[in-house]
Amino acid sequence: MTILKNKDAKKMETKEIESKLKELKMELIKKNVAANKSSKIKSKEIKKAIARLLTQLKIKSTKAKK
């Protein structure tokens, strides 16, 4: 899993963002089940990527309303 950059998230369509969110959430659940020190660092990266995607999804939804 590569780190999701903000510029990459901006380029994604809404459907892509939603599918990526599902994928990242499942990966986060898997990492939490197998909790060890290396997965804690990876969990932090996954949480940041989820936050970036949710932010872009919110921005796109507010632009669509205008």
C-alpha cells in the first residue's frame, strides 16, 4: 500500500474515492487484528489516507450543491 497523496485524492472521482475508502477501512481492520509495532505505524498512515479521502469527498459534495 502506497501513501495516498493529497494531489492524487483531488484527481479522483467520487466513485473512486468511495471504493478506495472501503479498501482502506478493510485494510485498517486487518492491521488492527494483527496488532504489532510495525502495523501501528502503517495504521497511522492508513488513517491519514482515509482522512484525506473524506476531506476530498466533502469538498466535492459541497461544490456539487453550489
